[in-house]
Amino acid sequence: MGPGILTRPFPRVGGVLHCGGLSLEELATTFGTPLYVYDIRRVEACYRGFADAFAAAAPLIAYSVKANGNLSILSRLNALGSGADVTSLGELFRARQAGIPADRIVFAGVGKTEAEMAEALREGIYAFNVESRGELERLDAVAGELGMRAPFGLRVNPDVLTATPHEYTRTGHAAAKFGVPHGDVVELYRWAANRRHLRPLGIDVHIGSQITDTVPYLAAVERVLDLVVEIRSHGIDLEYVDLGGGFGIRYDSEEGMDVVALSAAVLPLVHGSGLRLILEPGRAIVGDAGVLLTRVKYVKESGGKTFVIADSGMSDLIRPSHYGGYHEVERVDTREERLRRAVDVVGPICETGDFLARDRVMDLPAPGDLLAVHTAGAYGFTMASNYNGRRRPAEVMVDGDRVHLIRRRETLEDLVRAERPEALNTETLPE
Ligand SMILES: Cc1ncc(COP(=O)(O)O)c(C=O)c1O
């Protein structure tokens, strides 16, 4: 979050990292490794910090479920008044299971299916953020079959190229798959305004992820609000402007987005438009509230490098190998002194791309040491897979001095549960 708003979680007490009042070493011993640990008070503080910064606009904060969709976290956020930004039937299901009211849910994504549209309509979500003409036509048809009107906003591709740490996290330039090209937006609202089963309700933009500068948001808001003026001149009134998510946090030495400065820049424009503001923060709420704990199995030298081989890797946390995401890695217990060395912290998976940190100067770990991989609360577990036949980690949530197992470690049975023996399942396709 912004400078000075919050101190960093996971303090070192007596040489050992803690979460709330509990030692990470003890949590790893009790629940095993790899283990995701979330500090729920940090999540709540980040949510409040974000909500307070924008309080003057009374926005709908639609927490982005893709960042971390664990039901316990969602239900705590629901209790604070959060809504949800969902991108699939699965995320809609999670949000509703956690008690988030449908009228606080927005549905994003370039490839919504008919089943997803129908279910979201039946649930009564606040709005669909629609990304193409084809999708809007499909939504019209699905709503028609249900005898309903689908509330929607178009996601505008503002053609703003935003500096993010990796090209895969830029979404607001014309050559990205996201959104309706800026030049097509007004025409599409005009078309939709005459469709019986569509209800133009708002407008949406999301320019990328891990953005720490307010300027691109301001540019995007200005571009979108100019469009709103034009849309209104055709007699189509809108109710909301959704500025998406992407608010950056501190992974390394960078400063996270200063949300107070962002709100000071953006709110006067939004106020002037009379539109209801929607924001979709994900990592800014949960990112630094989570660590991944992993135990060192082996240390080996090869090709002039030192490899620290841990019991967790890309199947549990794919950000480093997928988009070069940086995560601070440190020993949980530093009471014993060690030499500093440049090492690669790698996992057990059969891929050269399986690493958590590369060429990282750190205290040289020894087998048996517990490592904390920081800032793993967002896009950690939600992007985890079963690759190499691995069971996804357990997740625990610490609330002060109490710990809750909020997802058990997967079992071997879980790995094959959905599969059916071939012999019992011979189906003939129609000729
Ligand atoms: C449409 C939309 N909203 C919100 C988010 C959340 O982004 P972040 O977690 O960076 O805030 C994303 C991330 O991909 C997104 O695509």
C-alpha cells in the first residue's frame, strides 16, 4: 500500500519469523510444508486502508477473487463490506458460498460462456463487464431466453501502454486481447441501447497489474470519462465507472501504489461524472499478507552455481517462472549464523524453469532449514497446480494468536478423484 500506511507483516521475534503471535517454525512443524500462511489481520488492514482512502466516493470495492479465493478470506472480506470481481463460474460460486451478495459482484473475462452468463443472471449480479461485440450479442441472447435484462458495462481498451514488471501483466494496449477497442465503444453502446435484453449500466477499464504509478490510471480515467460524455450525448445514461485493479505492492525494494495519492488524483474526476466508482483490487489486499513456507531438502553445487533444493516450487508458486515475479526468500530462523552466498532456490519439479529465486544473495541455507517466500498471498495458491503429481499445499490463516487450517493439504486420493477407469466408461458418440 502507500508509504507509511502499514508496516510489513511477519516480524522477526527472537531471530524467528512470526505471523501474528505464532512462530512460522511451529506452524510448519504442526501443518507440514509446503504451507501457505496468511495473516488475516493484515488482509483486513489492507482492505480498510484501501476503503478509507476512497471513502469519500463510497465505492463498491469488488475484491478480485483470482488473487486468492479461499472461502475463509472471502468471508472475512465480505464482513468488511467487500464485493467481488469474478472471472468464471467457479469464482462466482466461491464468492456466493462465502456470502458475498450478488448485487456486489461484477463478472469480467474475455471468454464468458452461455452457462456462466445464465447463472450470473439468475444470481442477480450487479453487472457484466463485457469485452467484445460477440460477447454482448451472446449476453443479449442468453438474457432473452431467461426473459431478463442483462446489466453490463463495456470494458474499454484505452490503448494506454502501462509499465508493469512483465509484458504478460500489461492489458491496456491495443494489441492486448482485452477490452473493446476505444474507437468502437460508443457505437456498441448505441447498438446495445436498442436491445430489449441488454441494459447499459456502466463502463470499465483495467490497465494491468502491479502498477505503482498514479499517472496511467489518471490517463485511463480521463479517456473513459470522455467516452461517457459522448455516450450520454446519445441519450444513454450510465451508473458506474469501474477502474479495475492492478494496484502495485512492494515485492522487493519498490514502493507500492500510494492509494491516498491515487484517490486524490482520481476522485475529483469521478465526482464530476456523477458515476458510482468500482475498484477491483486483488494483490493490494492479500499480496503481502501471505508467505509460502518451504523446507530445504538438499544443497548442491553444479556448473559454478549453488542450488538450494526446496520441497516447493513452480507448481505451488508459479509467479517467478511465469512472469519473472520477484519474491523475497529468507530463512525463518536466523539464530545460527551463515555465510552469505548467491544461490538459486529451486523446487523438485522436472523443469529448468522451476525456481523460486535466481542468483539471490542470501544466508546459505542448509538441509532442514525452513524458508519463507514472502508476498505470496496473491496469485500463489490460486495459480497452483498438480503438475508432476504434486498435492497442492495446505493453507492456514492466523488471527492474532490463533491459527485455522482453512484448506487441508491435498491427498493422493484427491489427485485421482475425478478420473474414471476406462473399462467402466465406454460411451458411444452418435453417428
Ligand atoms: C479485470 C481485472 N480486475 C482486477 C484484477 C486484479 O488485479 P490486481 O490483483 O493486480 O489488483 C485483474 C487482474 O488480472 C483483472 O484482470
